[in-house]
Amino acid sequence: MSFGNVPPDMLVGAVEKLLAKMDETDLAAVYERELSTMPHVAGAAFVEALFDAFRDRGESSEDAAEGAGIALDRIVRREPPAISALLAYARTSPDLLKEATTIFVERRPDLVESLPAVLRNAVAERLGA
């Protein structure tokens, strides 16, 4: 499905409704499996959305990297072990991955098609496609 014709606010609403029903552990598993395979621009945008969600909770990117026990530059390069460590750390903050996903969709609705397949398909189903 192409999401290009879906108004951004409708797209964000569909994502928020989907995420409200998702288990955070399942969401983390989805990202752990697929974040490293997302196109570079989408993966980088999602990592930035993760950092923004941490900042919204009072943690800088450096604090989040430190909490994950990994160097910030390794996260920025999207090294698989670094991403896994950041996602594991994100799981310790309730709903942080959901917030990051929403931020990602709000800022980059043009990249929704790059979301992991399980999320992308569920959003398309919610939108009646």
C-alpha cells in the first residue's frame, strides 16, 4: 500500500490507535528484527525519533547511549549490537518505543512505508486499504 494519499494527521491517528493496543515487548522485538534492514534514511530517522522520545523524558542522546551501555557514534552508525542495546534500554521506559514510533510518523509520514512490515500492514488495515 502507498500511504502517499493519506493525510498525515489521519496516518498518525491510525498509528497511535495501533500502538495503543500493542505490547511494548512485541514492538521492541519487531524493531530488533527489522530496524537494521530499514532503508538508511528511515533507520536514521527512527533512531533520531528514539533520541527525541528520550529527550522528551529528560535524557539527552548521550544519556540514552550511556544508559544503553554503548557509544553514541555506534548507535548513529546503526551497528546491530548498538541498536539492540538502545532498544533494550528503551524497553526500560514504558511506552518509549510507542512514542518514538509516533514521532517518526509525525515527522516523516513519507517514510511510513519503511516501517517494519507488521506495523506497516497493520496501519494499512486500520486505514481500510
